[in-house]
Amino acid sequence: MIIDCHGHYTTEPRGLLDYRKRQTAAFAEGRALAPDFTAGDDEIREAIEKNQLRIQRERGVDVTLFSPRAGGMAHHVGDETTSRDWTRACNDAIHRVCTLFPRNFVGVCQLPQSPGVSPASCVPELVRCVEELGFVPSNLNPDPSDGYWTGPPITDRHWYPLYEKLVELDVPAMVHVSTSCNPNFHHTGAHYINGDTTAFMQLITADLFRDFPALRLIIPHGGGAVPYHWGRYRGLAQDMKRPPLTELLKNVYFDTCVYHQPGIDLLLKVIPAANVLFASEIVGAVKGIDPETGHNFDDTKRYVENAAALDAEQRARIFSGNAFRVYPRLKTRVTR
Amino acid sequence: MIIDCHGHYTTEPRGLLDYRKRQTAAFAEGRALAPDFTAGDDEIREAIEKNQLRIQRERGVDVTLFSPRAGGMAHHVGDETTSRDWTRACNDAIHRVCTLFPRNFVGVCQLPQSPGVSPASCVPELVRCVEELGFVPSNLNPDPSDGYWTGPPITDRHWYPLYEKLVELDVPAMVHVSTSCNPNFHHTGAHYINGDTTAFMQLITADLFRDFPALRLIIPHGGGAVPYHWGRYRGLAQDMKRPPLTELLKNVYFDTCVYHQPGIDLLLKVIPAANVLFASEIVGAVKGIDPETGHNFDDTKRYVENAAALDAEQRARIFSGNAFRVYPRLKTRVTR
């Protein structure tokens, strides 16, 4: 069985995108606009079947953990109410897909974060998504200012109310930034990768998992720059008298969204197979075909299959075994 | 011959650090304090001999391209005058070292950048360092706000007056951030690596080298996350109808400050040997010994020597041949 733990709903129904336009226009006029969009089952079904599901089938992926478009979260837009309404609409759209295709998609929610607002405000939507919608569950944006990093690190107590609920529900979070409003940071080429690197380094310097030993975080995009600079991070931790990185690996996982064979080979050489989750981020950041291989850049299944460092048991863990461990609620949604 | 293109003066004389304290205190009182520090030759000689030169000798490195402590540039401190005075002092300190040890150190200058100030203001100090002090020449901080990225990308016309002078002098720049004031970014663990990744992605999205075909930029720390995500960057460039990355490699170089063998192996697998410059960033970011190898993390010469992907000719290019090409003024300072 193959589970892709990182897919985004990048083929949203027009009605959802139209709601967002009307909502931000209303905000500019000082009004809130509660979730209000319609989309026919046929429209949703067609877009999924032509894109995500077609690719799943072509590549032999069974299930995708499916979350709203990451760049669309745009937590900097509007205020707390704007974010809450938009998030609810996006998560409802994900739920529609998961209801139409219950064997292929399991929901991962966006959180209604907003710059300067306590993440405690995200708890009701998290609970709704896990308990009512069956999500497994959430992305967490470490920079709700979307490119200016004006909030506190993810290790700050500011975030603790959210972590308490994640632990109570026994669900993990993927630390995934959204769009970048900062012209210095291309969103999928710099902000995404920098967000991953930044989050991991924050975890090195703090004792988050002493306070939350059961919290599980996934760092996407192959962990940003971290595996490539694994020696630097091991060395920095040692110089700072921090625990060895193997301690962090009790709580931290990396996905396989690395779009060439040498990158995946490095990832699997330095990070234990128990800490790697299969993912391809479709339909996502890179859509084209690699002229060097004739296959899509984001067809990460090939790279994992070709990785010489893995034996069959390790490969099976990466493709699905680890996912069942990191996302225990998957068991109720997916039959192995 | 082995040339390390990335070493920092992290063992500065007490007088220099004391000047900085007095200077920032004066600024707080609304006054500028012109460069004013003393340091005995013996003090400078002893710190260098016990640290950088000892390590050079132990590892068999002949020459280090030597620049002021990167974290110490701190361009956000004070104003344009503060930065100009501090930069002049730091570059003078580098010149002292290069004069005392002319066979071992060649100067690379800090620039007197300041947030919001045109980089044209850096031209006089650049010219002084190249023409009077014999530097080869400069670091360039892509984020003078030191962790908030409030200025324009390095591809913006804002930077062009500096690039014009770099080209005129036929000298390259290493794109190297300074300290981070942003609590989200650990300076050597996140800000450095993010700065590298960010700069490269800026170069992908713009036509800087169409305007400056002779400009040469070095991205340190093994190119940040770039080689690990080389497939992502190739794919993004293709999706955006940008030129293939091989075009950028006519002007962009990566150094070998990657502190473990698998990282260096990846770098040398995906980046042509002609675009890699030997460097170890001593005495720098990571000072300890890797318990897995028994050698210093930053002893990158071992990794380059052990890299199976290289033949002898490629290794020689990385160790020194490329440096003479990228830094043509080295020829007047160093005899092969």
C-alpha cells in the first residue's frame, strides 16, 4: 500500500475561489463574509479525476493525505475572522473531496491562524476537522505573516495551546508555510524550503518535545536544507550542548518531496527510514517533466523505488508503515 | 595548491571589538565615532597562529580568502555612517592579517551596506579594498536588515551601481548574509542557509546576468538548499519558462562548506566541478569534532578528497584552479 502524505487541493472549485474574492472585497469594506460557496459534485469530481486521481492511478498511489492549497491559506489576509471563515470553507471543500472519493483521499486541515492571534483560536476548527470530518489532521504555518516572520518561533509557548490539543487528539502537524508576500522569497522556491529549514533549527535550540513528548511534527519538502547540511546541524547541536539530533527524530519526520534521484538518495542515506514519509506534493510546486529522465519531476515514487540504500522492509515503511504510526487516525479511514 | 575561499576573522583583536562597543554607544547618544582601534602585531599574530593558521597547516591548506566575521557585519546597526566606519575598521583589520601573513591570507572585504541606502554608497570602500589593500574582493549581504528582508532582491536595479563596479574591477562577490535579529532565524543554522537558497532563487527569476554577463557571484554553504533540491529548481525554472540552470552556472559558483561526506557527495554529483570552490568557513560556524568520523565537522578537505565522483583534474580545479578563474586578482597575490 502506498500513502502520499502531502497532496494539496490545487484544483479547487470556482465557487470556492470566487468566495475568497468576495470575502476579501468585503473585508476591504469593513465587513466579514461567512463561508458561502457552492460547487457541484460533478465539478469537484471532474477536476479530481483529471488531475490528482489520474496521477495517483498512473503512479500506483493508493491514498493521498489531502489538504487545502498551501499558498492559498494566506493567513496574513484580513483578520482573525477572515482566516476563520476562509479556513472553514477550505476544509469543507477538502471534506467534499474525501466524501466523494473515500478510498483515495483523507483530509488534512488548514488552521485559522492569523498574525498576532493566539493559536488557541485554532482549536475549535482543529477539533471539528478531526472529530466531525475525520481528518488526520493539520498543516501548521510557522509564519502567519507570510514572508516577514513577525511572530514567535514554533517552540514558543505562544503555540502551546495548539500543541496540547494535537497531543490530546493524538494527531500530528505538518509544518508548512503558505504564500510569501515578501518579494525576496519566491514562495515555492525559497519560502517553502526556508520555512522547513527554519523550523528544524528552531526545534534544535529549544525543548519543545520535553514539554510535549507525544507531539509529532512533519517537516515537508524533504526537510528543506536539513539533510543536505546534516553535518552542520549535528555539529551546531553539539557545539550548543543540545541533545543529539537522534533525540529530535523521536518526534520529527521528513517527507520525500525532493525532485531528483540524488536528493532522495541523500535523504535516505542520512535520515533513518523510520523518519521518512512518502509524499509527492501533487498537483503542486513543479508540474513539468524532467528532460533528463522523461518522467515528472514530482514523481517521487520512482526515486524511492530506485534508492539503493533501502531494503524492501524500509521501503514499505516509507510508503505506508510510517504513515500509520505518525497518523494513528489513518487506521479508521484506510484499510491496509 | 589548496585555496580556501571562505574564511572569517573570528579571532579579532580586542581593540576592534572594543571600538565597536564604543561606536554603538556613541550612536545611541547621537554621535558617530570614526575608526579608532589599536592592536599590536603580536596580538594579531598570536590569535591567527593559534587558530586559522594552525588549522590551515594541519589540513594542508595554502591560502585562505579572508573576510571579517560575517555575523559581525551587522549592517542593521546604526546608520550609513556607522556602517561605513565599522566596515573600514574591519577591513583594515583584515589587511593587517594579510600584511603579517602575505603567503597565507588574501583579503575579502565587508561592504558598508545599510538598510534602505543605495549600494552605490559601497563603491568607495570596495575600490579602496581592491586598489589600495589588494583584496579580491567582497562579501555582499543580500539582507542588510539582518533577518527581516525588508530590502529589494539582489536582482533589483537598486544593486546595479555595485555590480557595475564589481564588473569594472573584474572581482566577484560572495552573497553572504550577516547576523539575524529575527528570533525565528538562528543565524548560522537558518539565516545563513536560507540566505543562500533565497539568493539563488532570486537569480532564477530575473535577468541579472543578461545585464551583467561578466558578474560572478559565489553562493556559500554549498549553495544553501539548492543542490539538494536541484530537481525542484530545474523544474521551477522550466515551469516558469526561465533559462535552464546551466545558464546561471556561467556566473554562479558554490563553495564546499557542507559538513559531512554525503552532502559533499551530493554537491559534486549535481553541480559541475567547474562551479565549485573549495572552502571550509574556518574558524566558523561549527567548531567541534564529528564523533562519527573523529575529524572536525568543518574539515571539508577530507570530504572533497574522498568524493568518488571526482577525478584528479576536477579535484585540482575545486582546490585552486577555479579560484584563480573566479578571482582573477588572486594571480597577483598568490604564486601557483
